[in-house]
Amino acid sequence: MTEGSHLRSAPDPFDAQFGETGALRQTVGAEGRAHIDRWLHFIVLHRADPDQESLARRVATNSPAYLIWSPADDLAAASALDAILVEMRERFGHVLVVSLSERDDVTPAPDSAKLPPFVVGIGSSDKGDAIRAAEALGKAMAEVKVDLRRCKIEPTGVTPIAPVESLIEAADMVDRISFTLPRIYRRADGKAFPQLIHDLALSCGDALLRAACAYLADGSGKAPAHYRSLGRSAFLAAALKADRKLDQIARSFDFLLSVSPINTEEAMERFFADGAGSAPRFHYRPLTVDPDIAKRTLYSVDLAILEDPLLEGLLSEKRREIDQQLTMLATRNTPRFRPASMLLYGTVEPALLADAHAILGATLNAVPRGRAVEAVEIAAAARSLVDKYREVDPRFEATIEIRDDVSGLMVSGDKLMVSSHACMPAARLDALLSHEVSIHLLTGFNGALQGLSIFRSGLAGYEGVQEGLGVFAEWAVGGLTRARLRLLAGRVVAVDAMLRGATFVDSFRLLTRDHGFSDRGAFGIAARVHRSGGMAKDAIYLRGFRTVVDLVAAGSTLSPFWLGKIAPDHVSAIEELLQRGLVRAPLFIPEFLDRPDTIRRIDRLQAGLPFQDMLTLE
């Protein structure tokens, strides 16, 4: 068969339909595609059979500007590339074309767990800008490690791509880089190691952005401040659809309400009437979802088509968290609930338990209780604080409800629920509203203004730092009392005891006899910790508080945490998304941060105030 004899007949000229921002997404031939996120000065090319999973194809489709096609669509690809380069050169003058391919000489040994040599080939045209870009690509790849081995760079010439090669060579103001990847991600049977190909795609895509940024770094000031700002600046429809499906599943049930008793007050009265010698009987709401059916729907969401490793990772983490929540609902009130809870919330680490014991061992001075406020006044104060945020923007649409079926104060979505039995010292009201409204509701509304609902519902693992921020808010406004800290510490020791096998009565006696809690206080803690069969969540309050304190004391900004409900592990991801313009800076900022007494406390913390000294109210 002669070269090109397998091609389809010559296609019509490619009509490049660029949007105003330079965005383009069109099919090329029968199986190819051109994608341009916005006006960019580079494009990645990849030619291969799309039927087999390929690292090079994944790296190409993860990039913000690419053209991929199969050999059968060579003529269509040439037409598309010609049209795209015309527009790019007209706008930028110089254009960088990256040829992405794979080596076919790397074959894993059968029945061997060892990977073949990790070597990539990099070549460039002989112009200074292309050479600088290739050097940046090589430097970035040299930092990548697989199986404890760093990547080795093999200099190559520019790898030709038929039939577009002659077109590129004839084009003026086009610079070239060749990037050849090894097939170390494949098993002997040709299938891929999934985690390995994912990690390699992430590293190689990141390296390509570094190269594209270096291409512009010619001293003219055209290069961006951060190379990741060259990444995608718009969500694909696939990402929005996947996020929407995950959100629909997450919203089909209220996790906290589903695992919380609806008869706490009545159960407590019965517990004491019976002499506090047997565990209370808690009643729960009927589940609004079938966990097994919800899980089938959850894993029918295809995250592999998002063409964005960062978003794929965030949504994958959230899917696993929803899966774990559904497992907890499916095992509610059974012995399997406790280990399911541990999988989601973890155990109590020794340092956290030591902090809890230190707090509980400190002398608790008697403090006059003062005037008390009840549900109606609490709700009114909450509405007043919400109105302050609505003055900033009316989209702070929070609902305040007084309910019989919750304990204390609880935020769910855009709703603050106040127990009809709630009663607290008036001096604590500002602190608790700073926690519930200025942290939980505020981050939810900021998250709702981002492009993906996951920032409103919360990225995986967000709860620990979210509750830590809430307790930090209580401290920042001067309302974190020793009694409140003892409550949080009591939850930690109760969770630790429950995970070690303590019964409800054991936990109640531990709190009353060993740590001096009142009967009602001990019951409240034990009820939270033993709900649904054993809930490890309540250890996160003190753990999260310590995390936030350490961040602030080190001079780290809390700004990323106002943008939505995120975990500390997501800060770098948020910074990248901000660089790429995929998320926006928070609209609402906690109002207490501007208070003079808050500023003074934070200044003292950053000046070296020890953690134990924070326990004394100023």
C-alpha cells in the first residue's frame, strides 16, 4: 500500500469557527478534533489511532490548545491545521507547534512488575524561542519521578508528522518542539496501569505549559506571571455536566440530618428517668435515597472525558466522599456504621488527644452565666447578620428556621436551622453566629458563585477545616470560652473512646466522672458521638481549629478558604484555578475580620502567642 492510499477523499476546506475570545471546538474528519480554549500562541498535535488508550493522546487532550486525528483523517487534519495557523500567526506572529508522539520500542517484560526505562525524547527547531521552550520542557520533565526514578531526557530531532509536516515547514513564523513519550504505563497485555497513566499525564501536561510559558519569555513582557495561567480558562460542557450529576446525587439526601436523631430531648429525659444505666433509643428520619441505587448512578458519571486532570481529580475525590456517605447511610444503626464513619473522618491521632486532655485538665473557673437567649432571639440575630451580608450583595439568600427536629444550631445548604429548645448565654451569641453564618453560610454562598457546584457543596474533606474556621471565628470575636473548648475537647475523648469500643453509657460516665461534665452536657456529647452507631465526625472541630491556628500563626492567608468549601490540601488547586480564571475571588468576606479586636488577636497570634495561651479570653 502506498503512502496515503488509506486516506479518505479530500475533504472540504476547514472552516475555523473561532469565537470572539478565540475559543474553538470542532470535529476534524470522522474521529479527530480541534480544541482551542482561547487565543493562545501554541498548539499541540497528536496523530494516532484513537481506539487504544494512549498517554500522548491524554496529554494532548488535556492541553488548552490541541489538534488530534487518526491516520484516516490526515487530509482533514492538514486542512484544519492550515486554517488554525493562519489565525494564530495573524494574532501572535510567532506560533509554537508541539508534536506529541510515543516511542514504540518500549515493551514491558511479561509477568514483570518492573517498569521499562523512563526516557522521553525532546527536540526543537533551531530558533532561540523554540530552544528556550525545549529547555524548559526538559527541565520540568527531569523533575518527574516514577517508581522512585527520575525521568531521563534524550535529545532528538524534530519528529515529523505526516502529512502536515510539509505544511508546517512551509509556514512562516512557526517554531517546533517534539515531545516523545515512553510507553512505560502499559502492561505486557497492552492495557494501561490506570494510576500511572493518570500521574504521567498530569506531569507531562504541566511540563508542556512550562515550555509554552518559556517560549514567550524573551524579555518583552509577553510571558504570563505564572505558567499555569496558560491552562484552560473555561469549563468544558462535560465538566459542567459531571459536576451537575454529582450535585444532584449529593442533594438527593441530607447527610447530617439523615444520621442525626430527631428525638434527642425526649431520649435524654427517658435516659435520666431510667437511672442513666442503659443506652437511649434514638429515632431517625426515613432515608430519602436508596444508597445502592444512588451509588450506581454515582459511578455512571464518566470523569475520564473532562480533558482536565485537575478537575477530574477534584470531582473524583468528591465522588469517593459521596460514596462513603452513602455507605454510612446504608449501614445506619448497624455495627458496620462505625468503621464506615472511620473511613470518612479518620481516627483520633495522639497529638489531638493530648490537646484534648490538656484542655480538659485545665482549671475551669466559674463564670456568671448572665442573660440567656432562646430560639426566637437567636433566629432574629441571625437574620440581622444575614441582612448585613445582603447589603454587600442580595444573593446572600439565607433561610433561618426554628425547628423541633434538630439540636442546637445546624447549617444545611443555604439554611440555618435553630432548635426550638436552643438556649445559650447572650455573650456567646455573636461567636456562634460568626461560626454558623460568617463561615458556613458565607462559604456556601461564595461557592455558589463559582462555575461548579462542588465549591458550594464542598470539596472532599472540607469539613475539618470548615469547622476549624468556625471555631477560629468564635475565638477571633472573643467568644471562645473555656467551657466551649472543653466541649470540643470532650467530643475528642468521647470519639476516641467510642472508636475503642466504649458504649454510650461508658462514654457518658467517662465524661461525667473523669472529666467533670454535667449530666446534660455529657449526654449531648455522647448522643452526637454515638448517633447512628458511632460517628467519628466530632473530633474534627478541635483538629480543624488547631489546623487553622497553625496556618494563621505561620502567616498564611485564609483567603482561599472564603472562596468556597475547600480543604487545606486544595489550596494549590484553588490558586491554579484562580490563575486560569476558572474561579473568582470571594465576593463575601467574614465581617468580623475587620473588627479592631479581631485584628489585635490575630496580630498577637502571628507574633507567637502559644496555643495554650489562646484558651484565656481577653
